[in-house]
Amino acid sequence: MLSQMLKNVRERHPLIHNITNYVTVNDCANILIACGGSPIMSDDPQDAVEITSICGGLNINIGTLNARTIPSMLSAGKRANELSHPVILDPVGAGASALRTETANRLLDEVKFSVIRGNISEIKTLALGISNTQGVDASSLDAVTADNIESVIAFAKEFSEKTGAVIAITGATDIVSDQNNTYVITNGVPMMADITGSGCMLTAMTAAYITANPENILMATAASVCAMGLCGEKAFEIVAKNGEGNSSFRNRLIDCVYNLTADELEKGAKYELR
């Protein structure tokens, strides 16, 4: 049950090491606290391995790459693997530049990931080497639609088999898949694309969910994606009623994650298992 995934996060308070995007680092920390986890941010090569060792899970986000953080990502990822800690990759902007693409591919080669979460264009870049990425946003040419959803599911299952990771492709329709089973999730609202960091926050929150539920990475990832989308719906209701904008939406989103109950998640999750 998805509700149990959330209960375990609240009860186990997983400590998550984040090597993440400095544009959204504060939001990632706050969403982790809101969902029941605990954040620690460390990206210096002399600090990252030691910090990973005391944490339960690792979140690697390549949104603002630099020469200092890449070695930290690799060394922390390898240490987390040695300790059998869950590791999640957010390949922000893969396909937008050679550095991002090469770094994401090197991470895939050298680190075993429990989950890879990105938009469809980023995931296609990693799996196929080509996509229609537009900066850090997915291209409309890659969008998941009713016409192509079966092929996207097959693609996600194949990439999961290749990497050994759960693949989470997020957008208007979310695909969360391992090599055998796929959650097709339809929670969420378009306004989630009007704030910087909704994807980064989701990746950080998913790190908490999979760390608290290591025995069921697929369901934990699906629960996190459903929770974020459901909280987006709740936040949108509030801002629409009050005539508020996207800045208020971000804060309302974090509030809704903080207040989300296991029963609300179980009842409000919109998904089909295939």
C-alpha cells in the first residue's frame, strides 16, 4: 500500500545526503523535512564521502555542475554503494550540454543507482543518446501521450533492465517502472511547471521514500510521485481560491507535503499498475 510507504518515512526519519542543485537546495531541504526526512547538504570532495557514510540515502542532482562537485558525486556514490545505501540520480539538463550528458553517463557507468528520475527528454538522452531536450525542460516532441504511452512504458522497462534502477519519468503523466511493472500516475497540476524546483524537490523526497522503504523501491518511488502530485493539487486549490501566484504555490506545496496523511495519500493517489 502506498500509505505504508509514507508511514515508514514519518517513523524512520531517514537522513539524506544531497549533492544537489544550488538553485533549489533550500527547497530540497525543506521538502525533506516536510515529508518526514532529514536533509544534509555536502558537496566538497573532502567532506562528501564522510557525510554519505553517516546518512541512509544519497541524492545526486546535476543541475548546477562544476569541476568541484563532479568528483564528489562519484566518490559519494561509490561509498553509498559500498554501504548498500539507496542512491537516486536526477540528470537535470542531460542532453543540453556535453558536460551534463558526459557526467550523467559517467555516473551511470561508475555508480549503481536505485532510482533515476527525470523528464522524458533527459531519460531518453541517457538511454538512447538522443532527445529533443530544451535546456532543463522536456521537449513537447518527447511528451508522453495516449498515443505513445505503451511505447514509453516499454522503453522505461528496457532502461530499468539495463541499469538495474527504477525509472521515474515525470511530467503531465508520470511513468514509474522497473523491468516488470509500471505505475502510470496522473496526479498533479500544470502549475507545478511554473516554479523552479518541483522536480528537484521530488527527487529529494523520493530519496527519503526509498531510504525508508529499501525493500520496495518501486512502490516507494510511486508513492513519492503520487504524494508530490497530490500535494500539488491541494496547493493549487488554495492559491486559486486566494488569487495567489507561483511563489505562494511553492510554499503551499511544501505545506501540503508537511500535512499530508497516509490516508489522504491512499485515497488521493491516481495511478494504474501495468
